[in-house]
Amino acid sequence: MNERIVSIGNSLSKSLWKKSRIFNTVPSINRFLSTGAETSPLLSSYEALLESRKLRRDDAQLAALRSLEAVRSALLERPDPQRAAAVEPAKGAYLFGEVGSGKTMLMDMLYEHSPGPKLRVHFEDFMRQVFSRLWQVRVDQGDADEPSGRPQPDALVAVADELAARYRLVCFDEFQMPDMASATILSRLCRLLTEHGVVLVFTSNLSPHELCARGLHHKHAAPLLRIIEQRFHIIPVNSGTDYRLQMPCSSRVRTFFTPITAETRREMEALANSIAGHAMHNVPVDVDHKRTLTMPWSRAVAMMSFDDICADLLGPDDYAAIARMDGVVFIRDVPQRTNRFPPHAGP
């Protein structure tokens, strides 16, 4: 779903509003990649974006393409996942760098031009599905509530077998390790999948060492770090530029209303009403089949305050439920970030 978030706040980086020219004359990049890679569809796609002036040349992105081409070539050389597991497993890829450096774009190029069956998923969505499937497997085994005293099949092995039977390539966007449970599960799951010959690709804002060394779960993440170091191409994407901030804003629809004044409030409400068509009313939004989240909604518009989003006890499942709604989310009364930012607010 393609939703747009419209917010009202006290401050906004001026760079968001600058319509700067970010495109340079397109140089030939054929010589940048090694011999034989000139026919790579990854390079062809990147070159097409340069020629259409949707991108500018970035040497960090081009260097990443070389490693991703090795991943794609390995997938082509191992058409049978069972045969791939019998030989040395194909290496995956771990792309990391600052926000806006192009990691997701590069991963999507690899995904588009790689053979299937394949899966491209946001990390949070994937973990929700894994936890749900683990629970269902344990229910089917009869040990969801308490141990039966009988040896039970390993639920994680069963889930890994299901994934390996379905996919040859799995791409995770915004990979992270939020807690000990996730660290423990991911360490084992990634090992099981790579042993099956499944190729994994991650994007993250942190290097593998930074990701696995954070928090109290670093001991549980150590096995995953070893897997990444041994079985992945570790690819820094250090563009030094946040390209999101260089995209020109839409000239047709305002997406930020700042500063907070009576006039900007009226403008945002008028835009919301023009999309909604009629008054909003509270509707229940399904979160995880066990509970609901109530929010003001009308046809294709939701209106929420910053406190609704950040002061209430909401988690990733709640935000994912909001994002799944087919419409526009308006967020009002966004405070200015300072060192005295309200302690209840999120980052």
C-alpha cells in the first residue's frame, strides 16, 4: 500500500524544501566493474537510472553492485536449492550504511533480476510471521501451553524447512536485533536456512559488529555474527549523502504544515476533509487477530496526534496495522525536537 504521511510541526529542515539539482552528466561506468560484468542486468538497470536522470553516479553504490552481482551469479549457478545445499552454500549479502544511502534500492535491483522463488520482506513483518508460525507449530504439536513430557520436534527447524522449501532467495529490509528472543531465533534460523542453500540478503543502518554488540543480547547474537562473517558479502554503502533529503517535494500536495499556527491547522484540516469526504469516526483496526487499535477514520483518511502515536503504549505491530490501512495518515501537533524533548516521545 502506498500511503502518505502528512504532518504538522514547529520545525522542518530547510533542505527538504530545496529543489537542488542532484543530477550530473552521466559518465560511462562500464570500466568500473570487472571484466564480464558489463552485461549484468544490475549494471544495466543502474545505468538506465543514470541516463533517465533519476540517479547520479555514486561510487559506493557501484562498488556494492559488484558484490551483489556475485550473489546473483551464484544463484544462477545453483538452480536447484537441494544441490546448492550439497555443495558450498552461496554467499548472501549484508548491506549497511547511513539512512538514505541507497541500500534498499540496490537490494531491490538484486531481487528484481534474480531467479525465484524468492521473498522480499520488511524485517518486522517477517519476525511477526515467524513468531506466529512458531506458535502454530507448537499448537499443532500439542505443547503450546505446557510440555507434555514427550520429546517434541523442534518448531524452529520445522519453520526453517517450510521457508527453504518455498524460497531460494530471501531479502530483508531494515534488518535489526531488538531483543534476546529475536537474537536467539535469528541466529538459529539463519544457520538453518543457509545450510539448506537459501541465500539471504539484509539491509541495515549498522555494521554486523555494531548490530550484534548492542544491548544485553549480544551473547545471543554472537552465532549470527559468525554466520554473517563467514557466509555473507559484507557491503558498506558509504555514500556520504542522504538522497531522501535531495528529492524535490511535490508541487501539487503539501505534506508538511509548519509552523503550528491557526492557519496551518485550517489548511491541514481542509486537505484531510477534501480527501475524506465526510466526518471521521472511531473504527477498530485489527492488529494481530487478538486485539484491535481504535483510531479516527473516514474512507481513506486517518487523523491522529503526535501523542496518539508516541505517548500511548504502542509497538511495532500497532504501527504496522496503521501502515496497512489503505489511505492517508495525518499526524498533527508534532513538537519540535530539543534536548528537553518529552520523555514519553519516541526518537
